[in-house]
Amino acid sequence: MRLKPKIYDEIAFDTDAAGDLSRKIMQEKKCLHDIYAEQYQWMAALTDRYLVGEGKELEIGSGGGFMKLICPQVITTDVRRISGVDMVMDAMDMPFPARSVRSVLAVHVLHHIPDIERFFRELDRVLTPGGGLVAIEPYWGPLASYIYTYIHPEPFDKQAPSWKLKGGGPMTGSNQALSYLLLKRDAKAFQAEFPQFHLRYEQPFGFLRYMATGGIWLSPKLPAFMFPVLRGLESTLFKPLMPWVGLHHIFVLQKQ
């Protein structure tokens, strides 16, 4: 039995207006803004640490995010026409020359791409050798699996027979367990299909602090002064427990 809040049934997630509203909330809701700002900085650091060569830096599925404010050199894109995004683009058909992109950044985007194999073929085409993908996706640990299965509005199907999505819009079409399928359950099949992509880094993260923000659509569950405390706990006491309690994970796939 799903326990998701009723507000999720009232939001037209696939519309441009929902994207604009989520962008506004993410920038004005300080506890959530701080988390995403840290994630953008983390992604930038991993790009510099693991990816080599020259070329464009590209974010796909920029949507309601604000990566451009943290990393002004990044070209932001989305399939929806959302204010503040540089260009409308389908990640499965990127309008860039071969070997012209150094890094593709994606925050909770991969599990919305209808044909992920087509995306990786396109990614292989546009990336420079040594470039790669830096992505944040829902994690698959025990706590994350429970929350995504019973509380979160998007599907989370570890038993999906295919990597392809069955349908839906830009946001409602999804399987939040996609990175589990690619990197865990079907890791050998993924490596055989795309041997040029090597997993260089992977780390689960995010626990009490993110849940306390209420995410984009729900109100914060704790007063503002508690969020730095939770941040400290997550970076110390809870850090070894992230494989069990982490809600998200960040990973780097490098083209070699």
C-alpha cells in the first residue's frame, strides 16, 4: 500500500509550469538550496578529478535546478521549455559534434530517459576520450528502496525486465531503480554493451537532512538551525551507514 502524500496527486509534473515552480522553490527554500548547491560543487570537483581533455560542459535535465549559478560555464538543457535553461534538447539526440563534450552532468535525470541505451550511444558519440558522465540518481539501499517504493510518487521497480521505460511524460515516465539495474543487477550486461564506459567513482549519500527538507513539494520538517546539525551527523556518525540509509548516490562513468 502506497503512503505517498496527497499533494503529489495535485501536481502536473510534466508541464513547463511545474518546472518553473520547482526552480523557484529550490532557490528560495534555503535548506533544500544548500543541499543542491553542495551537490553541484561535488559534481564539479569530481569532473575535475576524473575527467580529462577539453570540450563543452553540459547539464541534461536542468529543469528546476540552478547549476548555472554554481558552475556558470555549464550549458544547461532540458526537454521542457523552462525559464533560465540555456536550450531545449533531448539527451538522446544532442545537437553537438562528435567528440566535442568533455562532461555531461545529470541530477536525477537518467531514470527519466525513455531509452537509456540510445542515450549512452549518443553519449559515446559526443564525448571526448577521457570525458564522461557525472550523475546523481536514487540509491537502492534498504531505506531508499522502501521510501521510493511506498512514499515517493515515481515508480521504483528493481524487477523491471527492461532498461527502457514503458511510457509517460518527461517527469512521470520513470523508473527510479534504473541505476540499480545498470550498475548492480545488470552490471555485466551493461559493461558488455558499453565497454568504453568505466565506473571511476560511486558513493551513496543523503539521509536525514534531505528528508527533513520535505524535498521540493513538501514543507520542511525541522527548524532551520537543525540542518547544520544534521549535516554534521551525516558527514561523521552516519557516513559509514550510507550503504544502508543513503537515499541517493553519485557516480562517474568515464569514456576510455
